[in-house]
Amino acid sequence: MAIENDVKLVIDSDAHHSIHFMFLKFGIAQARIGWAIKNDILNTMPVQNLLDNLK
């Protein structure tokens, strides 16, 4: 539903220790289940695209 409504997502590991960065794979998996693509994820964008999307 979010992707259908052009809502942008951010994938986060909620890391409190460097080993927790491996949890990013779970966020990526959830985004894929929801049919998100690279352009739907704010923290995969070049800085200028990110800023443009925040306006």
C-alpha cells in the first residue's frame, strides 16, 4: 500500500553494535516483499535525489 501511494521508505538496522548491521537484510527482505525498488528507498538515493524527495 505504501509503494502504491508513492510513500518513500528508509531501511534501518537499528544497530547498537557493529555486528547488528547484519540485520539490514531483514529490512531489505521486508521491502522486497512489499515490492519496493531502489527508487522507493530514501537511504539508497544520491544526496540531491534525497533532498528533492524531502521537499
